[in-house]
Amino acid sequence: MERHAIVFRRTSMRMISARPLLFIAGTEAHSREFSEDAYAKAAEPKELYLIPNTGHVDLYDRTDVIPFAKLVEFFGKYLK
């Protein structure tokens, strides 16, 4: 694990939580554990949204799997 990831996980979650946080990860993503770890450390409100059968890069390149409806729902709820 890279040093900056360790530093972020230990210190930055306290700074950004308790703001609404939406973590999106593919179930096959090598980076999924980072989202799950950050989610576990975050205060409410928080949500972990997993996209089945997708990897990390899929969520950049495959617009058919990007959860646009979830983004609209989440931001519609928390950005007022």
C-alpha cells in the first residue's frame, strides 16, 4: 500500500466525515477494499454502492455501468 493512502485513511476521514459520503466501487475492483475501509471509518450519513461484475476502470470507461441515477438520487437528497 502506498504511503499517501495510509496517511489519508488515518487522518483525512475525520476531516471529511460527517458530511454525506457516497462510495461507489465495482465488485471486482482491486480498489474495492479502500472504499470499504473508508466507509467503515466514516460517520453517517454514508452509503456504499457496489456495482456488480465491474472493475475499477469500468466505472470510468463504461458509461452503461456508471450509476447515474444513484448519483442524482444521492446529490438530490444532500445538496440543497
